[in-house]
Amino acid sequence: MARTEAVLRLRELPRPGAWHFTLPLVRAANAVAPGARGFAREREDGELRTLTLTFSTAGFDFAQVDLRGLVLAAAEGDSDMSEEACPKGPAASWRRLVGAGVNEALAGAPVAVEVRTAAGAVRYVRKDSHAAGQDPYGELPAAGAACRRRSRSSCSGRGRASGAG
């Protein structure tokens, strides 16, 4: 429960801009593949807008990355910053950084956020209802669990398109 509370508190922090959630995602890609490249694509379908960020992380084996509890990984090490507090290595860094990026994206109240790797996928979907102190998003394995290309990871978010403009 403490990590869930920490993650929810992190969502309440002020953000310098709507795209700030992408910074931990870029850092995650660079943690596992120096010189990683990223691509963004936005698509609107009625009131829903889909933003897809794709990162080329050639040479990194995503089979070693557990996607379960990805958002909770954003809070790993917050309470105890000792050397033993967090798992080490590129996969652990990727989990913490992607977890932080997804958590920041969820702060914007999208309908859903999905992370796909060559080894699997996870989706965070807004719940119809939730108790106070609980995460308003549920974690689900995503359909079409793995990408076809082994060297890519992507993060997609679906939210309501803004009527302003």
C-alpha cells in the first residue's frame, strides 16, 4: 500500500508541461541502448486522441523485463536510497524510468496508457470507480502481447481530444 500511496503522490506533483512524461521514457531507452532513437505519432479518432511513442533499443533483450507492477517501480527506492534499496542493471533502470514516465502520463487523466515491448505488453486503464486512496487505473495485460520487432519498445496513451484550438 505504501508504494501505491507514493505513486499517487507523485502524480500530484506539478509538471512543467504536457510532454514532461516523455523525458523518463527517453532516459529509459538510453539506459538500455545508448544512442536509442525515438519517434512520436499522434492520431485522433472522434473524441479520442492516441499518442504513440516508439523507441528503437536495438540489442536489448526485453525478455528479462517484467512488466507487471511497472507503475509501482516508479516509487522503488524512494523510501530508502541505500545501495541495496533498488534492483540494479539496465532492466531495473528501464522499469523504474518507464514506470515514472507512465505514472506521469497517468497524471494527465488519459483513458488508457499502454507499454509494449518485444516480450510483452501492459495497459493501464481508468477504472469506472475506485475507493479513496486506491489507484484509479487498473493494470491489465495488453492484447497482442508482443511487438513483432525485437528491438523496439513503445508507449501509447489514449485520452480525450481537447476542444480548444
